[in-house]
Amino acid sequence: MKQVIDPKVRTRRLLVRAALIVVFAGLVVLMFNLGKLHTFILDNKNLADGSLTAARGGNLVSIDGREASEIYPGERSMEKVKGQRHTITVTSLSGTDKVVRRISLDLDSEMMLVSLPRLIAGKEPYMEVFVPLNVVTTAEERAGTDNSFTSPEAGGTDPVVIPTP
Amino acid sequence: MSGKKSLGRFFTENAVVIIFLALTIAAIPPSGLSFQYIIQEMITRLGRNTFLVLALLLPIFAGMGLNFGMTLGAMSGQIGLILAINWNIGGVEGLLFAALVGTPISVLMGYICGAVLNKAKGREMVTGYILAFFINGVYQFVVLYMMGSIFPIKNPAIVLSRGYGIRNTLNLENVRQSLDDLLMLKVGGFLIPVATFLIIGLLCVFVVWFKKTKLGQDMRAVGHDMTVAEAAGVPVDRTRIIAIIISTVLASFGQIIFLQNMGNMATYNAHDQTSFFAVAAILVGGASVKKASIPNVIIGVILLHVLYVVTPRAGQNLFGSAMIGEYFRQFIGYGVIALTLVLYAWKARQGAARAREGLRGGNSATAAAGTAAADTAKGGAK
């Protein structure tokens, strides 16, 4: 015998279930936003046009109050950060100058190149999207390049370079 | 005489734990490992594995035996982790994201598993084991062929060079030990991942609380006797499906905790032996197909992993080859499952024989004990 459910109960049940789905989706989005990792490449090189040069003595760069790293002229350093809003603090190693910049990133910006000379001088854009030229993969993955029914483990040993889009 | 009998009974009932304890104690001195090292390893492995083993409890309460289908949950957790790595989500948030993504998948998998097991009442364990192989094929198809072709994968570091399919091994650098390191305390020279243990503690509290709820009581009633439970108005099939769904979801979370501790993931076979090791651990702890508790889980994880830590070194020192110890580990794992199942069947037969003997005119106490033992065995086989 089919059980008859009171329409009020059915509506309430539906509302509760819909609310649970919304909360679930909200949590997924929240975790995505909070946990999204971005990579900063801190570049302390002179600009190609010669208009700006790196600070002679080098800089101490700290992101979000973390331990600062020393970056000397001509050097690059990589930092991973979580979330979209960050504070970059650049202090000259002599301790005389200090620049603080607050930046916000797009969700889809994975790797950002930050030019320290531009950032110190306040010259926009001091940040641009960095696209790695290629990704080197080991040949263990190569067996899958054809459509034969083989295991991915059955590859050779030499590395394969594939271009990224 | 009665003292001898009760001692014999104690040995019979705890044969697996006693054999294991003896083997472990015997293997420690030849291994040459310090107690400091063994204890630190135990703390790490308790944090890594306990959640997965706890996932086995509810199906045992519901009389469905050892849930070999928990592999389905492990696969769901892995899909969550693959997506977290794909979208570059790290830290504890990355783990929570993976758990959230894995939850609906594991609920669906649990439902399928529960529905199939309801069609195979009395053969749940072997059905679950074979079902895991079948779903493994589906998982391989999704991960090896559909990811990157139908489901877009934007992280080139995890895609096979042919453009679709996920690589054999994934580096979980972004989430590596993020839960363990969330609250790491150093007590007396030992590093204790407090956050991981808190989560395990919460799950233990949940299990204790759940047993007292209406649903928990229904599960125990179903586990004791399905026919009586059905007659009492308990929706047997639905209750069994819920037990498997909860177990599968917990296995999904457990696999995520396990993998974040390991720091990398063998995409196509990390889940292969999840159920096997979890089942071995709970059996080593003294559980049976019919009866299990939280202490069984804790004792089992400790005993099994002490043996896992010491045997390769003991093998190296005694026979000049660490591989002997590795083989021994495998042998112990399979052996303990086989031994428990054999002992269980033997006890069931003994109980039935005692019950028969009682009915033929033996004393009433023997008959009662025999009937009880036979009932227990029957319930477990259901």
C-alpha cells in the first residue's frame, strides 16, 4: 500500500533537501575559493627596455607576513599562496625602503610573474600571467599515445617533451 | 577441569589476536628497531589507517560481514583528490574539497553496493569483493579514458602525454600531510598529529552515538536476525543499504586521510588493497564477521602495523633478505583473514553440534550454549 504523505510535510521535506543541496554546493565553492593555490614568481631583473633596474643591494620579499626571502638583482624566486587576496611587502636589504602592495588575483590565474622593480616603482602592470614553455614528462606515460589496449606502465625510459597550449 | 575449559575457550575465542601478538613480540628483537622508532611509526600509522578501518564497523553491526565493497568509497575519495589536484586546491581546504566531491559519488556507489548486496544475502563478503573488481573497471575507464576527453582536465601535470587519462602516480604535494600538520604536537620526543586523532575520535563518538539511535538499533536488530527484524517492522533492505552507504562514505574520507599522509597516489591501484588491509586489521584486533568494536579497530591497527614495521628488518637480519619480511607481511595479511574465516566456520559447526547433542538428551546448559553459538554463526552467515 502506498503511503500518503501530508502535502505540508512533503513541502517541508523538499525545502529542507533543497537547502541541504544549496549548503553543500556553497561549501564546495567556499573550499574552492579558500584553497585555490596560486604561484608567484618574484622577478628581480632589470626591465628589458632599461627603464628600471633592480635594487643594487637586493630585497627582502614577504608575502602575507610569511618569512621573507632574500632576492638579489637578476634572481627569481617562487612562492605558493592560497586564496585570492595577498599583501606583498618588499624591503630593501639595507632596510631603508619599504613597499607594501595589496593585490587580488583572478580564480583562474595559476602562475603570476611579479616584476619587483616595477612593483617598487609603482609602475603598472607589475604583475602578468606566466605561461611555462613546456612540460617535461617521463616516458612511462608514453604507452598511451596510441589507442592500443596496453597498460600505461608499459612505456620506455626516455623523457618526452610536449608543448602546452 | 572447568578452569582448563575456560582457558581453552579463551584461547579459541582470541586465537587470532594471541597468534598475532606472539608473532609480533617474537619479531621485535631480531628486527633491531628501537622502541622509540616503533612507537613513532605506530602513532603515524594509527593516524593514517584507523579511519579506514572504522568504516568497517557499521556493516558488521548490520550483519553484512566485512565490507570488501569499501574499495568503492576509496575510489570516490581518489576522484575527489584528482579534481582537487586538477584545480590546484591545496591545504586542508583541498582535503575538504576532495571529501565534498567524493561524498555524492560514494553515496551513489554505496547505494549500488547495498542494492547488489541485498540481492545476495548470505554472500555479502564475496559479492562485495567481486563488485569492487567490477567498479574498479568503471573507475579505470573514467580516469584513464574519460578524464581529459569528456571531463576537462586543465592541469597538464596530471594528464598523460596523449592528452587524456590521468598519470599513474600523482604527486599530492599541495595537500601532503596538511591535516597531520594542522596541529602537530611533540610530546616526549614523539610527534602526534592531533587534528587527525581528533577526527578519528569524533568518528568513534559518532559510532557510539549512532548505535544508540533508532537507526542504529534497527541495524543491530537486522544484524541479529533479519526475519525477526522484518516481522518487527524494521525495513531490512533499506537499513542494510544505509549501513553500506555510511561505510562507503567513511571509506572515501578514510582514503583521503590515508593518501594525504602518504603524499602521493598510485592512481590505478591505490584503492586495490584498501579493503584487504582494513579487513586484516580489524580481524587481527579480535573482531569477527559478526562482532566488532572500536577497541578491535585500535588494537588491530597497532598489532598489524607493528608487524608490518618489524618484519622486513627481522627478515633482513635473520635471513639476509628484506624481501622475506615483505613476503611474510603478505602471507600474514591473507593468512589472518583465512584463519579468522576458518575459525568462524569451525565455531559455527561446533555450536551446531553442541545444540544437536543437547537436543538428543545432553544437559540443558550445553544445549543452550550450543544454540546460542549456532544462532550467532547463523546470524553472521545471513
